[in-house]
Amino acid sequence: EVLLVESGGGLIQPGGSLRLSCAASGFSVSNTHMSWVRQAPGKGLEWVSVIYSGGSTYYVDSVKGRFTISRDESENTLSLHMNRLRAEDTAVYYCARGFSSSWYRFLFWGQGALVTVSS
Amino acid sequence: QSVLTQPPSVSGAPGQRITISCTGSSSNIGAGYDVHWYQQVPGAAPKFLIFGNTDRASGVPDRFSGSRSGTSASLAITGLQAEDEAHYYCQSYDVSLLGSVFGGGTKVTVL
């Protein structure tokens, strides 16, 4: 059974850093395209970042240079390192697994981790 | 402002047919990239609904159907039921942004 469990969310001051983790089970994160998607309170979904199975990474413009996506094969986890956080980064962050034939086809999602950026 | 445009809300009576439009451009839907659809109820993660423009995910009732034409896509729900009340999001890939894009979401209300 595929399972994704996010952790690491919380309250952080503007300009601070936070690391989100997504523990995967039922498959290997290293063999799969994995993404982060966020949803600001009362707003729609926004794709944030992807790490392809081959290791290439891409980001939405608003987080480029501040966020870094990575994976740990030994722990079978996906991470999102978030630096220089802004109020507009406040959102529920979901990790999502893509398909090999379509990396942005998200059948499996985690339950989400809330990140609140506020002083 | 989302790259893919959806109506903010659509409503219908039980048993009726509704459609949700998703309008993109030549760098996403119009470029031939697949459109996927998701259903989200409050407090829950999105649920995968339609993939590859027209194919239903496993377990999704055949009341749900998807289509694509030109730079737009649509989700239709026939025989609307109370349990269909939710937000619906379209999604595609944008070659100029090198990333996935979502529509702003449509809230479906069953009258």
C-alpha cells in the first residue's frame, strides 16, 4: 500500500527556515517522480516543486532560490528545505507521487503539513 | 491569477448535468499536454479524478467525464448528487514555465 506522511510543519517567523519531510512507504522515492504542492488558506492548489526519478529538479518561480527539494533513498523520504520564508508561503504543503509516464499525474497525496509564516 | 482559468462556482439541482471549464493557452493545454482533474472536500487532500483528459481514475463513478479541445478542457458531472459538493481543480503542464499548473478551482454546489 502506498502511503505518504508529511511532517515538519509549524509556525515560523518571516525570514526563517523550515524543513518539511515526507515519509513514503509502499514504493521507493528514488524510482519515482515526486512533487510538493501547496494550498494557502482558503485558496487553490499551487504546484511548488518536482524531483524527477533521474534527479532533475524544478520549481515554481516564486520559490526559486529559496526552496530546495531533495530525497533520501536510505530513509525513503522526500524533503523540502525552505529558506527566507515569507508570509505568502503560509500554506498546507502536500507531497504527491507522480506516474512514470506523467510526472504531474498525482494519484497519491499525503495528508498535508501546515506551515505558518508570521511574526 | 491562475494560468488555467476555471469558473469560481457552478451549481445544479440533484440529477442535473453540470460542466466545469478549464481554459489554458498554447503553452499548456493547447500544446497538447494532458489535463488531469481533482476533487477536494474541505479538510482533505485532493482526490485524483480524471487523467489524460478523459480517463477516469479507479473507483470514480462514470457520472464524471472529461474532455479537451484546443486550449480548453471540461469536466462534466451527470446525475449530480449531494456527495459531489466539493472543489474541483484542473491541472496541466506549462512548457514556458517548466512546471505543472492548476486552475483556480471551482466550487460545485448541489442545490
